[in-house]
Amino acid sequence: MSAGTYTPRPGAAPLPRMIAAQTALETRMLLRNGEQLLLTVIIPTLLLVLFSAVDIVDTGAGKSVDFLAPGVLALAVMSTAFTGQAIATGFERRYGVLKRLGASPLPRWALMTAKTLSVLVTEVLQIVLLTAIAFALGWSPEGSPLSVLLLLVLGTAAFSGLGLLMAGTLKAEATLAAANLVFLLLLVGGGVIVPLEKFPDAVQSVLGLLPVSALSEGLRDVLKHGASMPWAQAGILTVWAVLGLGAAAKFFRWE
């Protein structure tokens, strides 16, 4: 037996393994955070059940759940990709976690990839849970699953870019306040619970350009009305995704 047989071989793990390990860590941290669970699971679930069971808001013809389910799915994407990611990344930046991870063998782009994958894993769990609850409430969706998937991916990209931009440019406390405020404002004025038709005509066109409005209305067109692909809403989400991700890549500060 030659000398050094049991000597560890120095060097970083393969890149895919590092990304997978960081993704698993990011996902566990997200699911263990009580505030994040409130935003990503509890609030969307309560809104779906409450407004479907009680006639609080006039959602138009048909069952309330048929209107509410697509909007709540859009809210779930926003809560995870934007609000949750912005707050978590902002405080990681404040405490120097991002700086230390950036100096590790894991490249910075791979760290952001792991964060994005963690968001996608969380969204899958959210969508499965909310879809099961909506079916229990009598939801009867229509349309193409591929169109729904494309809209969800575009929405995730748009909200992720905006969340990372906020987390990488503002202080952690400002990010916490701003992210929660934006979440509440878009919940009320983004067509999630209240139809955009209920707002004044002069405001509707502006609200329709918001990413959560585009995602809500796009999902509603497919799942409620059976549309093939709402290209206008997909275009709005694409613009937000390009602008948000581009600005985040340019202005994000690691410390």
C-alpha cells in the first residue's frame, strides 16, 4: 500500500453538487422561517379560503374560487420570488453572509442560481397546496398547462429581478419595510382579490401594467376563460423580467 492512500484530495466539489447543496440549504432556511411561511403559505391560503367561502368582494359571474384561484397563485409567486427573497437576501447582505459566500469556491452566479432554484422549489410546494385547496373549494380550471407554466416562469423571473434589485441596493431594514409595503399595495391593487374593473377607468390602465396584475390576469384568462396564451400579459412580464434582472445584475452590491 503506497503512502498517502488515505490522504484527502483537496479541491472544491463539482459545481452541480455545490449548487444542489446550496439550493437545499436555501430551501430549508426559507421553510423554517416563520415570517416567510406567513407570507408564502398562510396568507395566500387564508385569502383563498375566506374570499371563496364568504361573499365579500363581487368577483363577477361564476364561482368566486374560479376568479380567486389564479390571483392567489400570482400572489404566491410574488410572496416568494419578490417579498421573501428580497427580505432574506437583504439581511444576508447586511450580516456579511453574501460576502463570505462570494469568497467561497461557489461562484457568485452559482449562488444566485441556487437562490433561484430554491424559489422555484418553494413555488412548486405553494402551487400544489393552493391547487389542492382550490379543488376542494370547487375550482374547475380550463386552458393549457403549458401556458400557465410559461406565465409562472415569467412572473418568477420578473419578481426575482425586482426582489434582488431591492435587496442589493437598499439597507436591510429599508428592504424589510419596502418589500412588505409593496406586497400589501399589490395585494390590494394588483387584481389578486379585487377585479381591476372595480377601480376607476383612469387607474385601470396603469394597474394593468404591474407585474402582479399581468400575472393574475394572464392566469385568469387561461384558467378561467380557456385562452390559449395571453400574449399581452406575457409581454408585460417579459419586460419586467428583463428590466429587473438587468438592473439587479448591474447595481447589486454584495456588501
